[in-house]
Amino acid sequence: MSVAQEAAALSSGIAQPRSVDGGSPNDHPAVAAVPASQDAGLGAERGPWTAQDDYLVVELLCAALARIRLDRQRAGVQTQGRGGSGPLPRAWRDARGRLWWKAQTLGLDGPGNDLELFGWCRRPLGSWPVPLSLTEGDLEAVLLEGDSLSEFAEQAADLVQHADVEAELVQNQVFAALMLCARMNGGDDEAVQRVYCRLRRLLIDHTVLSDREVQVLARELPAADSDHDSFLAKFVRVAYVHHPVQAPGKVRLRCCADCRNPLDDGAVGCGTPGCTGVPERYAVACLGGYWTQHRATRQFFHDPGLLEGRLLDRLGELADDRLCLEDWPCLDAWDMAVTFKAQEPGADAECWVVDAKDCSSPALLARGFRCDPRVPARRRIIVIPMDRLRTPGYRADLERELQGRVSGVEVLDEKTFLRQVRVRARQAGGTR
């Protein structure tokens, strides 16, 4: 059952779901339970609608769609036999209520029922009957592509600060398992940092793991709980999906030649945002099975991490007596810290901290960005991949949305950042 079918079943099943305050989901008065934004009251006394309100609506809808999909995945095949009863996520109810209030304010018709709003999610946000105050690029986005969440919706669901939904998303479980494995296998802070970086890079470089590779890694990270279940095994089970094989040998898969994401046999291209790789055959030598990354792991760790990996590799080539590179300092306070050695004896070294961000929406990126002060630095930089610059106004929208949220943070594209690092490294080495 697709996300679309699940939502339809919830909205139109034999047992009509009830909203959280006991009313029908098609009764407009039910939205009275939805809290308004902090600077406005309800109804006629509500103040002017702001872009912040509209982005909150979009984020809540995306979080709800992600929750519907997560519930469907947990239920498995049993979902297909359900009668359709049960409530839609609270995030969905809140978003629909906010849309209804905005429509009333503007003298327009809001979504008449949940199925109608679900239909809106398939349309570009700029074409919705209730106009949304979003950036020009985001108005072209859709929340659903066919029966799947769009890239925009996936990232919005990840960035939304809505605890009753976000806490249950799979990427949080992966991160928690990663942190636990790092802490239990590290004897001190430095060792924990090393293990953390090792596992983060594993998620970027290895979309497929053979059981042989897992065994080798287990000898490197042997810590286990009281039931002798290793913390590495727990991490792998959360981040990857196991595929057993009938006999030892090589399993041949199709993967992208660039990002290494597994591909279906009929795929002619990669499909990963920003990746132009082509399918190629990939052999996995295994004993009893192999592992492929969970969809959420690819979406929230591997795919965005491709930019991090590229930057770390390029900076690693430059690192010498002039430049020192630290991966994910302070357990991911930033993606990397680049320290240039002092040019003169007694002078302070210069540090740049960097976050590599690959997000389809600059506005959502800015709303979710946090400037971590734990790493002292002269420059704080957000690096965006070159393909995002193809979106008109992407960088300008990001810089504008960051204003008032963080200060002293620069936005550079990938090539410009690497060029500035090379220039600064030459200066540190005493050459111009």
C-alpha cells in the first residue's frame, strides 16, 4: 500500500477517523484546537499571515506524510488488510487547520476534506488554491511525486521541529545507534571522536556491505552489551537492510558508478539529486548475506554526505604542514574544521569551520541551520554543491533567509570554497 493509499484509507475508511479533540476531520470547527502562531490570535483577530506561518504549514504536512509512511512500513503487510480506522497524524490536522484559517482570512475556500488536501500535495505549492508565501524556487516544489515523498518533502520532514513526529523518524534511530556504538567503543573523548568519524564515513562510502566486511569491522569495534550483541551489529541492523544468500559466493548488483547507490535493473540513470553517474555492475563477495542501506540512511546520511565526502577528500589532499583537517569536530558540531598553521612564530593559527549542505530548499535549510559555538573559528561557512546553483536565486534566497537567524556565517559554493582554501594554504606556507 502506498502513502497515497494509506492516507486515502485513513480519510475514507469504513470507520471514519476522529480528530484529536473528538470531532470529525471534515468538521472545520475542529481546527479551533490548533494553536495559532505566537504573534497572532485566532479567527478575525489574527494578524497578517507571514512566510514563517506558511513554511510551518508545509513542514507539518511533510512530517505527517513521513509519519503515514513510517506507520505503513511498521505495519508491513498487515496494513493492507486494515479497515481504514485510526487517526491521521496530528501534524496533518494542525496543517489543515492552519490552511483553513488562512483561507478564511483571505476570503477563499480552504481544503474541504483530507482527500482534497492530499490532492493538493501532488501539485506545485505555487498552484494551491490558498496562496503560500514561499520563495520562488519552493513554489515550484511538490510534496508527492506519484506515491512517494518528493526530495523537498523528505528534507522538510527531516528539518521540522515537531517532536511527536521527528522522534520516530528512522534517521534519528540511525544517529542514536551510531552515537552509542562510538561511545561504547571509545575509551576517551578522542577515541569516541575517531569511531564516530569512522562510522560516519562508512555511511557515505558504503551503501552496500558484505557480511565479510561487517565481520572485519566487528573485530575493530568489539564492544557488546550484556547479551553479547555488539553495538556495531545494532548500528548495522538499524542503518542497513539484510539480504540473505543461499550459498557463499559473489552477488552481482547494479550500482551507480559515482555515488554507489544500488539501482534497479531497469534504471538508466542514478536518480540521486545532483549525481550524474550511470549504472554499472557491482560484485559483493559474501558468506551468508549482504547489507544495503535503508532508504532513510541513503536519504539523510549518504546522499547529503556525498558533498561532505568530496570536500574531505579534496582537503585531505592539501593537508600537510600548512593545513590541518578535522572531520566532524565535537561529534558533528560542524562537518569539518580546517586549521591553517601560523605564518610566524607565536602567532595564532586560523580556523575555518564548515557545514556542507545539500538541500533542495534554501529557505528550509536556513530555518533548520544552527551555528554551533563549540569550535572557535575565524570563519564559519556553509558550502553548497554546484548543482544547487542551477536553481535561480538559490544562494541569494539562502543568504536572505539566514539573516536574523545566525550572524557571521558565509555561503560559498563548492568550487569557490576549495579555491579559497588553496589560496589560504599557500599563504600559510609562505608562498604567494
